[in-house]
Amino acid sequence: MHASSFQPPPRTLMGPGPADVHPRVLAALARPTIGHLDPAFSAMMEELKGLLRYAFRTDNTLTMPVSAPGSAGMETCFVNLVEPGDKVIVCVNGVFGARMRENVLRAGGTPVVVEDPWGRAVNPSMLEDTLQRHPDARLVAFVHAETSTGACSDAKTLAELARTYDCLTIVDAVTSLGGSPLEVDAWGIDAVYAGSQKCLSCTPGLAPVSFSERALAKVKARQTPVRSWFMDLNLVLGYWQASDCGGGRRSYHHTAPVNALYALHEALVMLAEEGIENAWERHRNNHLALRAGLEALGLEMVVPEPERLPQLNAVAVPGGIDEAAVRSRLLATYNLEIGAGLGALAGKVWRIGLMGWSSRAENILLCLGALGSVLNDMGHSADTGVALSAAQAALGR
Ligand SMILES: *Cc1c(COP(=O)(O)O)cnc(C)c1O
């Protein structure tokens, strides 16, 4: 069998994730592998947990990365917190909310779905209605930043409502962590999961999670064992949390992805250096610049203004334009990746990501210039120069 080393083509990643990974993070990944029980590695793990608490804005002791992608963070929350027979209210306004419902079913729970239109935030009064009609519900689950549509829900209000009705919350923050304000403690969120490859700009494959004391108490009080061996927190914590529980020694659960954790550590060090509020503001300002340019190209945003995510811009495909052909041209000619629509929005929108290290001025100008040029070639006349000036003016503000 003949094969040679894989050399990825140069790309600019402006889709729904992964985002561009900073060279510092790639360099961290290439450092020598050491044992996952080495005391030097344990010290790095402790610092990593502290950095994750900083990013989540929480003091939760149980804050750690799951050794698998964002979807495994989702599953960790559901398999640990949902017991057979538990009624769980799931707010669905896109692809990832629908996956939460599926997770409830597989954990043996009974989902009660609150449906919101795709492209809109979760409606708090519909959640409240459902909470009133289902006083036996134990949990409320929703997606903070719905990457499939670009809608941001009011996580603070939704979590407060859930608490008022004595429900725990499970919140998907895969795309919000590091990109939009997220206050796990101040908003009273009980279980939250994220991903390494979106606004943290790390390589894909890790899922930071955080559980409140209330959530952990529910896990400890389970009548039935967690249905997943790998994700059972009672077992995982023997590795990740030994030192927080009276200084015991870490014990083997699974071999931690040592180098991937170096990379996440580096990505979080960079976030702390920038300051998380500054990162939120950078995402917001760059979104405004991209939006100014897109509108100057004659394109329309899908999500209404107050519900828009800065890091994921859903743009309507103009009539008569083949959306897949545009993406192929952008990739082939400009090495630029943008995302397609998913589910109900497939074929109708592009999803342009400005996540983490991808959220910078040069990417905005590349995207507007490339998109304007491809659209013109395909018969949608657009003034690329005006779009670039509009974005530059917004960037200069
Ligand atoms: C990307 C994403 C996920 C899944 O993360 P993976 O790392 O792809 O498993 C879950 N929820 C949201 C909102 C996402 O954007």
C-alpha cells in the first residue's frame, strides 16, 4: 500500500466550525507527549480547569473537558442528569435542539418539546406556558447559540424561568463559549457543555462541561446507573477531580488525549490574555463590519437584529443563485470555507462564521471580496468595492 504524508491545503475557515486555529495552539499540539498521570500533566490539568472556569464564568468545581467532541459534551449532560421516566422540557429552534430531544429519549426520559421557528430565538413565554402545564418536569434544555440558524436565545431569562419552576437546566454553549456573553453562575445554569473548535479556536475533539452543585447532587442521587460507562461522571471524576476531593491520587479511567489538552490549554491561555469581555466585543464588532459589507452586497440576514449571533451569520441566498456552486467556487478559487444551510434552511442560506481566531479584519475583507466577485460572475450584480468600504468604515469605528 502506498501513501504519503497528508498535507492539508491552506484554508480560511469561515463556516460553522472548526474555526481557524492559531499557530500557537498548533505548536502546543506538537509538543512531546507525556504520561496522562505524570505529575507535570496533572498540574497542567488543574490550570486548565481554572481556565475553563474563567471562560464559563463559574466557580463550579466540576468543570472539565470531556475527551470527545461537543456532541459528547451534550451526551454527558443528558446521560448523567436524565433518569428513566424524567420529564424534560426541550426548546427546539434548530438542529441542535432537535438533537437534545433525541438525547432525552435515549436516556429513557420523556421529552416535552417547545417548538420555535428556525431562525428565531427561543420564546420565553412559550417555555413558561409549558412549565405551567407540566409541573412534574425535572429539567429544561435549550441551545444558547443555535449554530444551524445563527439565533441567540436569552439564556439568562430561560434559566431563571426554569429555576422558578424548580427545574435544572442543561444549556448548549458550544458556539457561545468565548464568543458571546455567557454567565454560568450569574444566570444560574446547572449543566453546560461547549466545544473546543468554535469560538475557542482550538482543534476539534474536546467538549468543556460544567455542572453546578445542584446538578451534581442529582447525578449522585440517581436510582439507576448512568447508561454510558465512558460518560458516567461518577467514574470520570476519579481522573479529573481527584485533587478537588481531598487530594486523592488521580486514577486511570481512560487515556486522556494529552496533546489535544495542551492545545486547549494554550487556546484558553490566549483567551485569558485577551480578556473574555474583549473577546466578546471583538466578535461583536467584527460581526457589525461583516454585516455592513454583506448588506452592501445586497444580501439579507436571516435572523432578526436583536436575536443575531455575532459569530454565526446566516445570510439568505439570493434568488436564482446556486448556493452550493458559490461555496465550491469560494473554496476552489479563494481557499475560503463558508457553511451551507442545515435542516429547514438547507439550500436557502449560507452560514458565515466569525468564530475565535477566524473573527478578524483580514477574514472579513477576504470573504466580502471573494463573495462579491463570485456573485458577480454568477449574475447577481453586486458592488464589491462599496461592500469593502462599508466593512472598512465599520472596522475603523
Ligand atoms: C458544533 C455544535 C455541536 C456539536 O459539536 P461537535 O463538536 O460537532 O460534536 C453542538 N451544538 C452546537 C450548538 C454546535 O454548534
